[in-house]
Amino acid sequence: MTHAENMMDPFNIGLYAIEAGLVGIVIYAMAVLPALFKSMI
């Protein structure tokens, strides 16, 4: 399999989606949690 075919593999696409989701969640948490803590304190 070439690299391009490997990237189009559904399993790899799923992994990329999961990784992108995790990164997005971490960035979202870093942006939102400090604001939540400020409003609580």
C-alpha cells in the first residue's frame, strides 16, 4: 500500500478523527475551565 492509500484507510481516518477530537477537547478545556473556576471562586 502506498502512503496515500494508507491515509485513506477507514481505521486510520477513525484514529485521526479521535486524535483531532482529543486535541480539540484539551484546547477547549484549557480555554473554558479557567473561566469556570473564576466564576466559582
